Amino acid sequence: MELLGILSLFIHIAAGVLSLVAGPVAIFYNFKDARRHRLAGKIFFYAMLIICVTAFFGYLKRSDQLFFQFLLGLSGIVLAGVLRGVRAIRIMQGDRIRHMDFGYTILLGLLGLWMLWMAGRQFFVGTMIAIPILFFVFGMSALVDTRSNFRAFSGAVQMQRLDWYRLHVGTMLGAFTASTTAFTVNAAHFLPWYLQWFGPTLLLVPLQIYFGRKIKSWKNATIHNLEASSIV
């Protein structure tokens, strides 16, 4: 059993390193080289799946520790996120919305509610304020994503091809942010706690906004060209 735990930890670390390499490569080639972007993206996706599965085994060994409870919730959110990222690009390419899309969205919503409950519980028992803040931030983020998913999958919001692409890019960047956060928390102990936990978010959210605005500008330009051609 101990050997299995060591093996799981080794695989988890290896997959984490791989995600930290593949993630930036996929981001760099996002608008530059579709083939290299897809290759790096696939490596990142499978690395994140391995990270989420092995994180669950790590939680089983330390289920009484608050830190590992948080990482379990974060892993579930990341798992739902990378699934949504892949499904968004598949739907953009013509696939239909499936039951699994609502399935991982429900999982995401339940995790968000659980993390908000943990935030309140830890706040009232007097845990160091960083812990309830973290549970609250990621819990609220999960619920916002849940609402966005349901609106897109149910047809409440009319989604066009570039909307699905924008969802894909934003989701995968969010997953990379979570992966980087896990790394800084576990390895960058020389940083203040707030930079360990929120540093990757502060660095990567502006990139997420930039990509989102760029894709939105493409969509607006496409709509403008279509309107212009219809007038002519």
C-alpha cells in the first residue's frame, strides 16, 4: 500500500511538471500554429486528468487535513474545467451537446456549493483567514462557471462558433492557473502565502482577458462583415 502511495505521488508530480511545460507551449502557439497548439493542448489535457486522479488518492491518505480537502475540491473543479474546455472545441467543430456536458456541470455546481460551505465553516471556527478566503474564491468561481455552462448548453444564450472557442480558451487558461497555483503552494515556500495562492491568478487572468477580448473582436468583425455584405 505504501508503494502504491509513493508511485501515485511520483506520477502526480511528473504529470504536474508536464502540465507546467505543455501549458505555456499551448498558450504561446494558440494564435500562431494550430498543429503545435493542438499537440501541446492534448498533452496538457491528459496531464491534468492524471493530476486530478492522483490527487484523489493523495486525499484518501490525508482526508483529515484541511489542505488536502481544499486540493480535492480544486481538483474536481479543474477536472470539470478541462472537460468543458475539450467539449467546447468539439461543439465548435460541429458536435452536439450531450448528457455528459450537463453531468460535469452538475458536479462543478456541487463542488462550488461544498467549497462555499467549507468557507463559512472555517471562518466561524476561527481558521486562519487565508483558508476560508480560498474556499470562497474558488467556490464562487465554480458557481459562476456552472451558471455559464447551463446557459450555454440549454440554449439560453445563443452560442456561435467563436463563442465556443472563447469558452475553450478561457477554460483551459483557468485550468492552467489552477495547476500553477498547486505548484507554487507546494514548491514556492519562499514566497508570501498570498503570492503562493493568488500569484498565478494575478499573472494569468490578464492573459485570459486579453485572449477573450481578441476573440470577441474577431466575432464583432465577422458580424460587421456579414452585415456589410448583406447591405451590398
